[in-house]
Amino acid sequence: MKKYLFITLSLTLFTACHESLEEKAAREAREFTAKNCPVKVSDNIVNDSMTYETGTKTIHYFYTISGKADTTAINQRQAKEELIKGVKSSMAIRTYKENGFNFAYTYFSEKNKGKVLIDVKVTPEDYNKE
């Protein structure tokens, strides 16, 4: 009897400690932001934070653009195409892609605080296209 009780209790504890993929995404986003942000991505781009939006299964990256790149003359379509390529080729987010997550990218102007220069959402339909 004790053996069965131990097995049942062990399975219950194991299940209770198991984190869903959505919970993992939220935790990893919080940890990444706390440990790494802000982090310089290139000469003109800083990653400010990363969040997970539960309702839409979206991993959202926030950046600030500075210097010569800080302009409203950015081609939104071309930016989305480049971001889709990045999502398609990234092995680091493979598990999230396999589970239908969205990826959002918002780039803010440094010189015009609060001004959004690029706001793109990459969906499974985008990154699963051949």
C-alpha cells in the first residue's frame, strides 16, 4: 500500500512541477529581460525587453533604434520580410514555432521617445510559408 501511495504522490508532484510551454515562455522572457536588457544588438539597435503575451501566444521583442537608422523612412514590408526570414532560420525558437507561437517586434525611435518606427507580428502562416 505504501508503494502505491508513494507512486501516486510522486506522479502528482511531478505533474504539479511541470511547466507548460506558455509558462516557460513567460518565465524565459522575464528572465531574459532581467538578466540581459538593455543589450546592444548592433551599432544602432538595442534590445530593451522581451515579453510573453498569454492571450495571443506572442513572444514580443522591444527595441530602440538610434543614429542614422533612427528614421521614419523604414520600409515596413521589407522589415517584415527580413524578420520572417530571421524567425524561419532561428533554431533557438524552434519549439515555439512548432507550437504555433507568434513573434512580435516593436522598434522605437531614440530621438523621438515613444515613436514606433517598426511594428511587425510574424505569425505561423508567415514562417511556415515555403
